[in-house]
Amino acid sequence: MTDLVVYEVRVKENLELTQGVIYSSEVKALLAAGGMDPQQAYYLTQELALEAWGEQKNFLDLLLASPEIPESLKQGPLHECFNLEAKLQYVPVIFERFGL
């Protein structure tokens, strides 16, 4: 790959267009790991993700407002699912491996 140009601001804008729905699989896994029945975690996550996407609402806000989400997850673990910086922390290492 030569002459690759990445517009970081544009990438972030595109990610934000998803209203946080891109984190839905991580949210589902967190709910299941937190004691929620996996099928219930799937359906709840899907329902709120579809609402966020269809109505342009913030997915995290919908999760935090849901009475079905345990309060213990709302305080910190749920927010970590939406931590983009944590997910990108190894990007420089990956680029370096490819000589970029």
C-alpha cells in the first residue's frame, strides 16, 4: 500500500454515524457475561440497536435508560464497550508490522 491517505476526522465522523450500534456485539456479550440469559441479551441488544439506528438515537443512551440493563453494568463496564481509544490502541503496532 503506497500513498495511503487516511483522514482521521472523516473516519471518526463515519463511526459516529452508527450512533454506537457498531458496539452491539460487545454489549450483547457483556450482558450475557453479566448474568443475563444469552437469548434475552441478544434480543434486548438487537431491539435497542434497531431503535438507535432507525431513529438516530444514541445507542449508549438507550442502554443506560433501559430498566432491563443491570445497574452494576451501567456504572462502568457498559461505557467501556464504547471506548474507541481502547479498541484502537494497537493500530500503530499493526501498521508498523506492515511497514506503514
